[in-house]
Amino acid sequence: MDNEQMYEIAFQIIVHAGESRTLSASAVDKAEEYDFESANDLLEKANEEFLECHKIQTNLLTSEANGEKIQLNIIFIHAQDHLTMASISMANAKRFIKTYKKLKELEDKYEKCNFSL
């Protein structure tokens, strides 16, 4: 695989990983508004974008395992950073959504008690 092909592959990873990160952040924004259905939908879309990256990466690993010479370049390394950040963003979004759900439950319980400060 030549350098030009590696650039194309790297940019595909960057695009999908970036979209995954953006969707994960939007999922957290929706959870903050207590719109958990939208948050989960966005997180599902983020995962689909992430899986596209993973598929591209797996194809590269398979090619190299089959003896094809893969030329690494700095853009590909940068793409791997994006892939890692997408993974971390999704994991954090899941945790934030869970936290906001707990917060909403607590607020609902508090309101039922009609406490006034």
C-alpha cells in the first residue's frame, strides 16, 4: 500500500472519528437537558461512526498480516489519535449520561418531598 493510499485511509479515519466525538459530545448535551432518548440515539450514532473507523483499521491489520507492506506516515498516526479520542469520548459520554440519569432521579425525589429552602 503506497503513501497516497495511506493518506486517504487516514483521512477516512479522521472524518469518522471526528464525527463520533461530535456525536458523543452532543449526547452529553442532551443528557444534561434530561433528554435521555435523544442522548442514547446520538450515542448509538457515535458508535456507528466509531465502528466505521474500527473496520478501516481492521482491514489494515488484516492486509499487513497477509504480508502487504504498510507505509506509516504522521497523518496516519494522527488518525489513530483521533480514533483513540473517539473511543474515550464515547466511554465518557456513557458515564455522563448515567450520572445525569441519577441526578434526574434525585431531583424528582426531592420535588416529590416538596421541600422548600
